Amino acid sequence: MSFNKTYEKELSFQADRRRATVEFIKTVSDLWYDRSIELVIFRNQLIDRNVSQILNLHDYAGKFVQKPISIFDSVEIAQAIKTLDIPPAKLDIGKLTYEYHLEDNKHSNATAFVAQKLKDANKNGKIEPKDVILYGFGRIGRLVARELMARTGKGSQLRLRAIVTRGAINEEILEKRASLLRNDSVHGDFSGTVSVDSKNNALIINGTTVNVISANAPEDIDYTKFNIQKALVIDNTGAFRDNKALSRHLKSKGVTKVLLTAPGKGVPNIVHGVNHFENNPDSVNIFSAASCTTNAITPVLKVMEDSFGVKSGHLETIHAYTNDQNLVDNFHSKYRRGRAAGLNMVITETGAGKAVSKALPSLEGKLTSNAIRVPVPNGSLAILNLELEKKASLNGINTIMKKYALEGDLVEQIKYELSDELVSSDIVGSSAPSIYDSKATIIRPDGKNVVLYIWYDNEYGYSHQVIRLAKYIAKVRRYTYY
């Protein structure tokens, strides 16, 4: 009989918890669509998540801070935020809930607590929305488009206005472009609607018109004909890599800024969170977002350099195969890449070891690097073998990594992973470019050599870094509370 009572109580609690989650989802949506206030939980997105996903994120949050993070508390904090006069913002409700319990005796209620924590929210100046043009529509271009359109809200930040491709544009081509945006074999279905306006050569994404423009050269386009002004071009073609080539975009009418989604020559190579403040968008017009691997390893290397000092090291990246490899054995201009990508591990080069020094000059000449492409379509692993200046311990490294993942300038970049069952498919869809595997770290007994394992979604995590940098360049970063 007591067993039945316990079971009934469990059922009742689960029902209450799921009802609270439904209420939480509504509050999250209202804040986002009505007021451009985005709630996240330890940098994990909450918009368009279902009940089970929200509860799982709360479970992760509790394990991360080693204190229970209850959905009931999140509802209380979210509703308190809703009552306050806060401008467009991005707020970490996991951090707020955690701090609320730490300061139980300092505030009379949740509203008073939130008001005190967010007292500086109105000090930010007014944000002017920025038009965005995607030059190219490949893997990164489509993921950036998905994220921009899914997070448009009231359009107070970045507004995707056009996509530029080569070749003819007709109804069949537009349908193919729409299908590739709508369905993705790795990342699943787009959480929105995509239709075609063949009369006006446009895609209608979530009810918003995005022009599709055909051009063979950047300078041939007059974007003002589409009522696009002072736009940011995100070049994801890989065709233009240096300052001279990228400057051609600035000759187009309606363009003021350019962002390359690859390592660039003669332009600032930026890992957002590490060195973006070193280049002022008021005076710099062309930026590079570096590579996916550089974005994965640089935040962690900064932590290690600042905390222990890095004497030397080697990076080996176990990387998903990419579009430039062959599906079956065939000629390729580079060594080994001609062999079938789905059947072979392929040793190839990576410039990520050298590229790190562009963001962290103190590591110049200290790192060697290589890459192994493996038969998975997405999800990669960087292995960092480092000789340290100062002695370290496993617990000490993990504690420092957790601290940087919880607070400071790298909270968007480093995710602290707790699971000892993690595999590559588990990290697909992570918005953090660096996922630190706390269970895999190896350290030599003398504490001077350490091997770190850094997972990264080389498509999705990198695309989020591109968007973060785009917001900095466009000067549309909202008030944030992390």
C-alpha cells in the first residue's frame, strides 16, 4: 500500500513539474516575441524547446552547479523578469536561479532579487538593427540562415535580407534551395516555415522575404535596389580569402561591413570571446571568424595559458569529413583526400595550431598541429597535448575550466561536460564552440604535462561563433546577464 502511495505522489509531482514547464515555455516565448528578451539556461537555448528538453536542461544545470535547479524556481524568476521594464536582453535564468538561492536572505521576493541583479540593463544605448547578406549558401551559410531566422523575434538585431548564389535562378533552383534549408540530414528539420516566391526570386522564411540574388562578382550587385542599406556581408563561399578580394564586397552599393567564415589573410582573425575587442568595428570593415577548429581550441588554450602558462604543445584534431573530400576514390589535388571519405581515416593538415597565435600572440611558435578526417558527417574532437609552465592537478584544471564556463568572458565559448558516456553524436547541435570533456583529461604525475579533449560541432558551434562576431561587428549586442 505504501508503495502505491509513493508511486501516486511521484506521478502527481511529475504532472505538476510538466505543467510548470508548459507555463515556463509560454513565459519564455512571450518575453522573446513581445520584448526581444531571450532567456537561456547556462547558455543553452530555451526558445522552441519542448517540455522534455527543458527538463533535461534543468537537470544538466543542477549537476553543473551541484545544486538543484528547479523548474518551479525558473518559472518564478521568469515571471519576475516579465514584470520589470527591461530592454532587449539575453539573460541566463540558470545563473539567476542559482544566485537566488545563494542570496535567500537578502531579498524579500523574486522580483526584488531580479530587479537588483538587472539594475544596469537600461544603461545600454539604443540598438539599430543591421541588414545581413549571406554571400554563399553552403553548410555554414544555411546554418547561419536557420539561426538568424529562428532568432529574429521582433527584428531588433540582425535581419537576413538576401542570399547571393552563382548561376541561374528559377523556380526549380529556388525549390532546391528551400528544401536544403528546410531539411538537413545532420541537424534535422528547420523549426520554421520555408516557401518560394518564384515571381520575385525570393525565399519566404517564417513569413519574411529573403531575396535570392545571382551574381558572378561581388561588385556587380546593387543591394539598394532591394532596399538593403549599410549591410553586413557574411561571405561563406571560401572563394575570397584575403583583404584585396574581400574588399570587393565593399564596392557593392548598400554594404559597409564584411565577415569571412574562414581564416583570412591581411584581415583580423577573430575568435569571439577571446580577441574580438581588439578590433573596433567603427574603424575596421573586414573581419574573419577564423576556422571551426581555431574557435574550438583557442578559448581553452587561453584558460590554460592564463592559469598555468603553456611552454609548448601539439594539437591533433579528429575531424568530421567535409565537402571537399571524395565520396569514392577519385583524383584530388591534396594528398590522401582523394580516398573515400565515408570509408577511411584520412591524415591531412590543419592550420589551426598556427592560427591560434593570431588570437593569442603569446603562443606564437609553441604549437604544432595535424588533422585526421574520420567517417562521421559532423562532430569533431581536438586533442591538446600541452607542456605547462606551472604544475597542475586534475582537480585544479577541472575547477578552473568550470569557473570559466560559469562566469567571465568565455561563458558562451566553453561548455563544461560532466558525462563520462559522451560520444561525438551527443555534441551535435551544441552552440558552444568548445566542449571541455572533464572526464577525459589526462595529467602526468609531475603535473607539467596534460592532455585535454575538446569536442566541437564543427558546423553548428562554429555558426554560432560567426553570429556572435556578426553582432559585435554590427553593434547590435544586447544587454546580457551571464
